[in-house]
Amino acid sequence: MPTVRSNIAYLYRTFSRDHGASAKRIGKRVVLMVLIALLLEVLVFNFNYFATKDYNSINMNDSLELREASEGEYLLTEVDHVIEFEDLNTEVKNVWLNFDYRQPAQQLTIKIQFTDEAHRTYFDTTEYTRGVPEVEVSTLCDQSEYINLNTSGIVDNLRIEIVGEDVDYPISLNDVVINARHPFEFNSTRFLIAAGVLLLACVFRPGSSIYRVGINSHRRFSKGVIIAALVIEMMLMSSYLFFGSNLVGVATSSYNSGSWDGSSIVNTFEVGGDNAQQYAELAKSMAEGKLYLEEEPPDWLVQMDDPYDRGARDELQKATGQDYLFDVAYYEGHYYVYFGVVPVLLFYLPFYLLTGANFPTAIGVLLAVMAFSIGCSALLHRFARFHFKRVSLGLYLLLQIPLVACSGVLYLLKFPTFYSLPIALGLAFSVWGLYFWTCGRTAQTRYGWFLAGSLCMALVAGCRPQLLVLSLVAFPLFWRPYITQRRLFTRKGACEFACLLGPYLVVAVGLGAYNYARFGSFTDFGANYNLTVNDMTKRGWNVGRLAPALFAYFLQPPSVTGVFPYLQAAPFDTTYMGQTIKEVTFGGILACLPLLWVLLFSRRILRMRTAQRSTHTVAGVIGALLAGGVIVAIADAQMAGILQRYFADFSFMFIASAVLLVFIVNENMRQDSLSANLLLKTLLVAVTVSVVYCVLVCFVPETGWVSDAYPWAYQDIVEMVQFWT
């Protein structure tokens, strides 16, 4: 019997014989990319270290007129938070404010002014000029404490002031140094990101062999690479979610340690405020046999003639001093949760029954996004294998990345709250439902596939009802076999069709009973009873809301600056003379995602497809996706408003349509032709811009995110990217 060692030796010899040359070539390129990333980190990203190594540093501690807490420690207080040096008569290229790292971390806004050979007095912003911009300094980020200045010649006076509100005084300061030498810092995160970007560029370059590996001709290898890519994507998404620790709700001895219980390996805790616990509170109520929340509304709310008037509620709240729950459904003396009930049944209720604790919502969002990512990849692989013959592994991966990253789910991970969970879970059920359906179309025995697919699609109604429009894809998938070919009128076909419809009926009955038990109506989900910023019972549908909403969702150009993360909230104006529900958004998908520009050629590309095929399944799927995306965008605008997280409701439909259109174009081009090469290069640029835009949106500072909760931690990211400042 061969030993383990001999088996390993045999596998090594076989691999070396079949793939040795390719493995060596790939290994050399990987090593080269890592070396380039290393050189970038050492020589480029540490630019300030080399630029300042010959500076003559001047310690200004002896000139400080601040109170000393101890030897070598000075205090900036609410009364005395200005440092000023006069008659310096020297060049000042930078200032190092060495704050004591042992004090509580905080983000400080520093205003610096100086007089030099071009300015005999302190200068500031005027109508036609900009003064020295205020700079953010973290007391825990060493790199942010070094502030480069662009002075003109000799500096006479230098003024440093702590400005802004919400500053916790006193602030401990150890040193003030002029012309300080920047320390060398090897940032491992930046190095890994640079190496990853370079490896991606190498893998997806136009001449890469990955475009010569066919999905159909190299099935096992392709699946292995796709799984590896998925694992990397999920690791990155998990890292990003856990970086926003203030919204995660999970604590260990080393993570969110301030909320750790001191004994468990891991424990959960509440985040986000009272109304953020709706799902958890509903789970507790369900465990007690109730469908409404246990918390009792205040008497003044029960006695109101119109409890859905926000202004009237706020006045009574101030007058009585009694708070009410915001953004929950209120109906006949009880609070209800109007968000879909499936997340409660799937996550919160089982978790509560098992542990007695609240399920951490962020973990649910992460699991849902992971399920969506896997489902997207499986569905895309299914279409690439069974509807197209010439899709390469390279093209598949090049389109799989934006299909996941640009569908809005990254923003759901940015704010993994109970608002995001129904959307993420609805998307996950949708892609898996479509995948099971497509598998069932070619299976020998279809019943199980159709039951699973329709159950997933039906459960969307209990998560995010708008996403039920994805069920329209059933028409192009099943019309020809069951209607045109009359399979429906056979015994086997009728049973299969019953498997398609049955789960919808079962879920509809369950949700209808749930709604009737709460609101006395089978179709009333309770959204109109929401205690929110406007009266939903009187909102209705108004055509005047459509133009500004569709512009914001589709056509609004991004608002760009020259400072990381380079994007900011897009401006918004409207001529609609009524109340508009609007949160910050960052541009419309058609304007910001160049990958979607292929949709402009949809008609011509679909003609190309229909002229070559007797069946129009793919063309019908694209039409259903585009129609569904428009319907959802309109429904969101009318029922709720214009919010960035709502982009996830419809973005997937448009991106999936664009991906299928690219597959069609690729199918009709000779792989070594000039047009194919041009398509690939154009696609590389479009995908890169689209993905970079979506990633940057995830790092825009926003209220409630880590940039707001822990600004000193966010400053580490800023300094890592803007290494030259």
C-alpha cells in the first residue's frame, strides 16, 4: 500500500509535469507584484520620511505659555487652547504636535495661521482666496500629528489653535516641534492593499491567460478559481463590516471590549438606540405569543386624533416629557414592526429562544450579503455555462466583481442595521430563487428545484416586498416550456407548475394571516402606520415626486472633491412643492457606474441575440430585469423617498442586465479580433471606475458610521491614503 509520503510525491510529480511551467510563471509574477508593492510602501508611501530626513528640528517647548501638568506635559484647556510663537525668523516646513497617547482618544480640528515673506499679517479665507485649511488631528494617530505647511520663505509668527465644538479639555501635549523629521512607518494594511491591487491588475490585464480559460472547457479549474475569489471577497466584506465596530453589537475581550461581559468568549449588546431593537423586541413578544411590541405607547399618543402627524407628536412629547418609539408602526394602542417578519423568524426568534439574548443585526446583514454574493456567483456561472459558449474565466470574474460590489450591498454593510437587513435578505433569497429555477429548467427531476426556488422568491415578500418584481423573470424562464410547448397541460408539467406556484400560495397565506392578526387586513403590512417623519397614511402617489427621485437614482452626477474619499453628498434641489423625503445620496447609478452604459445599446444587442436564437430566454430575462428595476425605483420614490440604501433595491437588476448584454456581445466577437480587444479594454476601465466609485462611497464620513463614532480611527484611513500630507 502506498504511504502518505509516496502519495504526496506522486501528486507533486503529476502537478509539476502538467502545470509546472505555468505555476513557475505565475509564481514569478506574484513575487514581482509583491516586490513592487514593497517598493511602493518603502519609497513612495513613506515620501515624507525621505523629504524631511535632512530637516533641522526645533523643539518649541521652552516657548510654550501653557500650564504644565507635570514635567514635559502641557495642558490645552477650554480657556487656553491657542499656541502662538512670535519672531521665529526661520523657515517652517512642518509642525509636529506630539499629543500624549495615554489620554482618551479624540479627533481635534487644528487651525494654523502664519506670517511669512508673502504675508505680513495672518491671512484667512476671503471672497477670492482660501486661507490655510483646518486640519484634523487624532491624538492616537501619529502620522496625523505631523502637519506640513506651505509657507513663503522666512516665517515670523505662527499661531496654532484648537477649534470646533465637542472638544474634551484638557488636552495633554508633550511637544511642539518645528521642521520635525517624519518617522518611517511600514503600514502593513496599505502594503497588502497595494499588493492586492497590483495582483488584480496583473490578473485582469488584456493579455492575461485568464481570458483563454473557458468556463465550459475548464470546468473544474474555473470553479476552483471562482470559489477562491468568493472567499477573498467575503473576507474583505467581513473585515469592512467589523471595522465599523460601533454598529456590530458583538464584544470580546479584544473587540468592543468596553461592552464585553468579562466572562464569555463573545457576547452581544444593543447598538443603535431604542428603535433599532425592533426585531429583537418582536422576537421577545413572539416568544410570549404576541405580535405587537411589549413596550406601551405613552397615553398622549393613544389619545391623539392623528398620531401620524410628526409635528403634533413632537409638540406633545415636549409638553409631557414622555418619549415614544420612532419608526415603528402604531395601530390601536400598540407598537408593531412593519418591516418584513422573515428576518425575525430566521434569526432573532431562534437566537432568543436558544440564548435569551438579542441577535446582533450586523451579523445577520453580513450573512445575508454573503449569501447574496454566493448566489450571484452561482447564478452568473449558470448563465455563463448554459446560455453562452464562449465566456472565459477572466470575463466571468471581471463581471462578477461589479455584480456583487456595485449592487448596493456594500452600503448595507456600511450601515448594518435593521433597515439594511430586510433588503440584504430579500436580495439573497432572490438570487438563490433564480438560481434554483434555472437549475430546475434543465434537471431530470424538477420538483425539488422548483419548490426551493419558489420558496426563496416567495419569502422575499416577508423581507422586502418591492423585490417581488424579480419574480417577473419567471415569465421568460418558463413561458416557452409550459405555455408555448404546452407542457403545463401534461400531468408531469402540471405537477411541476404546482411546485412553482405552491410556495407562493403557502407564504401568501402565512403573511396574510400575520397581517390580519395585526391590522385586520390580509394585505396590510403596516407601513402606512409608521411613526416617521411624514404621515404615511396620507402620502399617496404623486407624479410630481418622480422627476427628482428618478434623477437622483439614475442621472445625478457624483459630487467630487480633491480630498479622500473624494466623494461627497450630491446636491439636491426640486420643484416639487410638497414634502420630499430625502437622505444623502452620492449620484445616480447610470451616471456613476460606467458599466451600465452598455444599456444604451440594449436594443441593438438584443436584436443580435434574437436573430441568432430560436429561443428568447436571455432577452426576456434582460427585459424583465430592466422593467423590474424601473418599477422598484418608482415604488421606492413614491412610498418612501430618496435614500442611499434604496439603491440596493434595484441596482442589481440593472447590473445583471448589463452583464448579460456583455455576454451577448462577447459571444458574437472573434476572440483574437481588434474589436474584442477594444471591448475588453473598455470593459476594464468601466468596471474599475464602477467598483472604485462604490468602494469610495463606503468611506464617505456619515453620521452614525465609524467616522462619526470613532473619528480618530477613521483618521488612520485618511492618513494611510493621503500619505503625502
